[in-house]
Amino acid sequence: MSDKICVLGVAGGSASGKTTIVNKLHDYFGEDIAVLSHDAYYKAHPEMSFEERTHLNYDHPDSFESHRMAEDVRKLIKGYAIDMPVYDYVNHNRSEETVRVEPKTVIVMEGFLVLENKELRDLMDIKIFVDADADERLMRRIKRDMIERGRSIESIITQYADTVKPMHEEFVEPSKKYADIIIPRGGENAAGIDMLITYMNKKLHHEGDVSNQI
């Protein structure tokens, strides 16, 4: 790999296929990629009861400690390891654990609101928006949250109607305008992912403006 650093932002609606695309990038770049999830930077609320935390709006930009994420990315760019927080979805609170992340050639910021935040956007070399049909995203979200996060279908649908859908329309969808590349159909779009990897390789291995090289 090149000694350059490529910082990639991957945004898109909830359950649009962002993780699938990041996993495919991880398969390609292997040990040369570091992934930071915006979800890991949900604010801690130890002062609240579990019941109070269940009523928070987790789809609003203010729910995230985005400045800390930006600081961590800056450290990685400078060659310093960071301790990324861990979020406990079952308890709706930040865990006491952290994950050590070492500096890598490719740094990925993944999350549905990473393109909404200017401080995060300004750190990105390439900005990606993963697009998917709203009904498909809802079905994926129900399956994921029931299996991985131990939630009932009633709570998932209520949250979707109360916060996920309106916050998507207010913040996520408008952030698409900042994307350099839009990938429809998420992880199913093999051609789009191949194009992204080709673009990233050019960014890493060539000097000058890669837009003149593809």
C-alpha cells in the first residue's frame, strides 16, 4: 500500500447497507484499514435511568459526540492510536469498554449522519452516500434490531415512526448533496463498490487530482 492516507466517509439511511460496503472494503484492504463507527460515539447518559434513556432521540445529530470522533480521526491521521468508545445498544448507554484502533492507510468513518456533520466532512478525502429504498431499509432494520439488539418489533416500529423516519428526512437525506459518490442498492451494487475501490486506489497511489485520471 501507499504511504498516503485516505479518509473515507460512508453515510446513508439506517440499514441501507453501509456496513456491508465497509465489510467489503475491509476484505479488500485487510490490515490497512481502520473503521470508526459513528454509533460508537453516542453520548453517555449515566445520569439517566434505563427508562429515560429509551425515550431519547438517537437519530438526531445532537445524540453523538461527533467532536470526539473528529479528534480521534485527527490523531489517527497523525499516526497515533486511539481508544474508540463502545456503545451498548441493549442498555442504551456507553459501555465502560473501549477498542484500541491503530493508525492505518485507509480510515473509514461510517454512520448515517457522518456527512451531516461539517467537522467530520472536512476530514474526508472521499464522501460516500449509500442509497436504498425506504421499505427495504425498514425490513432490514427490524431484522437487525430484533436479532442483534434484542428489541421487540413494536419498539422498532415505534422508534422508526417517531424518530428514524423524520430525522432521516430532516438530516440524512439532505446530506446526500455532499457525497462524491452515491451507491444505490447498498452492498448489492458490486459495480459501485468496484468503482469505489478503484477510485480509492488511485487516490492512494497517484499524485495530483484523481478526477483527471478516471
